[in-house]
Amino acid sequence: MSVPTTNNIRLLLIDDHTLFRESLARLLQSEPGFEVVANCSSLVEGIKILKSRGIDMILLDLDLGAEKGADLLEELHEINFEGKVLLVTAGVNDRDVPGMIRKGIAGIFMKHNRLPCWCMGSATP
């Protein structure tokens, strides 16, 4: 994995909704301190990017159509990903949150909210 050369938080966006994903990428890229390294619609694409690029934080949709974003969490341990994962979702079952915390998510951001509805510590890697 390449080493980041800036102080920017290097982001990977994984969401199956192209309009949302690309709009969020443009919004974040325009903010100081963020660099959107890549965005994609599937876990397979996301893992390929993670293995080849330096990523500090993943913004991950929980429901990716046929795939479930939470499935990526186990794979991240196998590839020794040291960054943070923020779930960006339209909804999450409260019963599922403790398991996702154990698997390493840093927080959950609801797509319809302006502020995080739940966070574990700092969102900064």
C-alpha cells in the first residue's frame, strides 16, 4: 500500500448509488483536509483499491444492493487495514450496531442527517 504524501484525510467512498456517491465525493473534495482517492459501487472494487492505494478512512454504505457493507469489516482485518470506517447509510438496525462496533466501525452517519447520529471516539485517523 502506498504511503500518503499529504496531511489530508485520504478517503474511499463505497456506495451503490452513483448520484449520492459522486455528489459526496465532489463535496468532500472541495473541503480542505480531505482527498477523495477513489469511489466505487462494490466491495470487490473497494478491496482492490484498498490493496493498491493509501486510504485513511472508508465511507461505507451499509446496503449495497446484493452486498452488505458490514461484510467488508472482516476483510479489513485480513488485509491489515489500519484506517477508520464510517458507515454512511439510510438506516441501521439498533441490534446490529454492537456487532459492527466489535468489527471496528468508527461511527454511523445517517444519509438524511446533517450531523453524525453515533460516533466512537474521534473520526480523525
